[in-house]
Amino acid sequence: MSFRYENVTAVPSCMDWRKKGAVTPVKDQGQCGSCWAFSTIAATEGINQLTTGKLISLSEQELVDCDKAGEDQGCEGGYMEDGFEFIVKNKGIATEAAYPYDAADGTCNSQEEASHAAKITSTALNMVFQVITVCPLRKVQVFYLDIDLVKNFKLKGTMALPLERKIIYAALMIIGMWASQASSRTLQEATMSERHKQWMVRYGRIYKDNAEKERRLSIFKDNVEFIESFNNLGTKPYKLSINEFTDQTNEEFQASRNGYKMPLGPKSSQVLSFKYENVTAVPSSMDWRKKGAVTSVKDQGQCGSCWAFSAIAATEGINQLTTGKLISLSEQELVDCDKTGEDQGCEGGYMEDGFEFIIKKQRHCL
């Protein structure tokens, strides 16, 4: 393919297409390997804006569902070149509103596919490869790219990428191109919405619809502001941080983590003897991990099963101390099978009832 600007040597040291109004807001590909489609659409949106003056958010999902030519395989990956060819041959692409993204492979909606909001031509595709061609004019072996995810991915300043077509595999939409090796300018501070989207990618969070996403964004914003305000005060010897629970309210977190039903009085009238009740020489502390009696950290997820995790952790330790074997046992068996007394799976329960279940069953599964 010929490049119409191949003889141009007077080029700016940097170009931020956001300032030209040619970049739509940040989007999230979710748990779908569709970066190729997002890059193709981002470039097409920019080309359309530069040629028509209209910035329109276009459909990545149409490429994921409908472009099966060449190596393009939806969420399994693909090539931007094939994506561009699809748009050219299809004589356009639908809007994101008409053909919304759902982060999964789907059946091609031929009706929406035929609804074209923007199109590109083979000539316009020259613009897509501009970043690959400009750098050789300056005899630079790499080009430098500032990225939005510097905070979460521990990258500072700029990312240096090799000057070869393999950069396409990374499928990054380049919104600012730096040809200088000395470039170190970073992008502006991410908005709260962008931080939320970055957080969603980091923790693999996908919401069922936009209404839930907006509600979770509001909760996320409140929690982040509280965290930053708390840390700025500096009145405590510890700091708070953003984690996987930052889009939950206190009530939601408590409901998923406070599954132990604390009894108001003794759970049982049965009197049990304690063989060590007269022992007074005891260590000031005991770390059972050092005795090899504790398994690796486990995660109960969004289930109020802390009672089951506590019962199983104690059982694992007892088993190791009596048999010398540390075996990871099943919390799920208690959640599913122990329905005696107050134990109600993810709705909470008692550790005592969990122990009783294991005793009556005689053994516990791995």
C-alpha cells in the first residue's frame, strides 16, 4: 500500500488527537480478547471525524460477531488489517448504540450490520499506518507511547515499542505519538470514570447492564474519595487502599463477609471436658503456620461462608497435628451439605454445627 505522506519530513514532535476531537471516551473490552476490534474501531472513529467533522462512537461488537474473514476470530483475537478490510468491503460500520458491546462472541446481527453510520476507504486507510512511517523519517528505531494505565500497571512515563509491524499485535490505539527518544511526558490524570474502568479490568469485573455499571461507579467514587480523604489526614499508623471490594457498599460487604451467626448464649447445654484445663505453662504466642498446620490463603468470594472456612481451617490444623499430613479440605461440602441447625450455606452458619456435621459424617472430603 502506498503512503501519501512518505516524502513529508516536517512533522510535529508529538500529536494528541484528543485535542483535535478525534477520540471517543475510554472503552472497556472486558474479558474478551477483542483488542484488535477496539483498535480498528478507534482508528475508524478518528478517520471519520477528521474527514466528516463528526465524532461517532462505533461498534466493536459488529467486528467481533461479523468479521470472520482471515484470522479474525472475535474474542479469540484477530488482525486490525482484516478489521479495516471488513469495514471497507461492508461499506461501513454501525454505531455502538445500534450494535452495543457485550464482551462475548455472538451471532452476527445482519440487520444492524447493514446500518452504516461511518465508512472508510482504502485511501483513508493510509492514515492508520502513519505512525509506522513517520518514525523512519527521523531515523528512530523505536517510538514512544504514553498510556492511560500507568498507575495500575506500574508503568511510568512512556512505553518504548519496536519499530516494526509486530506492534499491531499489541493492538494499542495510539492517541498521542511521540517521535523523540527523550520524551517523558505522561497523560493527564485519569478521571474517576477512567479509574473505575481501569479497576474493572484489573479485577475482571463485568456488570450486567449500564444501569448497574453507573450505580457501581457511584459507589466506587464515594469509596475512593473516602480512602483518599482518610489517607490525607494521616492521623492513623496505617493507610487504606483501593481493592477488589471498592465498588461495594458497607452493607454489601458485611452481608458477604459476616456469615458467622454469633450465638447470644451457649450454643449447646452439653458440657465438654478440656484435657488441658489445669495447664498453666503456656507460650505467650503460637503461630501454627510455623508448625505446618495451616494451608494457603483461600478466598470465600461473594458467599457468606466464613463459618465454613473457619470450621475447615481448624479441621485442617487438627488433622495435621494428629496425622502429620496437611490436607486442604472442602468448604463447599459444608456450604452444600450441612443444613442442620442454623447452617444455611452462603446465608451464614455456626462453626459448631460445621464440626458436628464432620463428626457425624466420620470424615471430610478433599
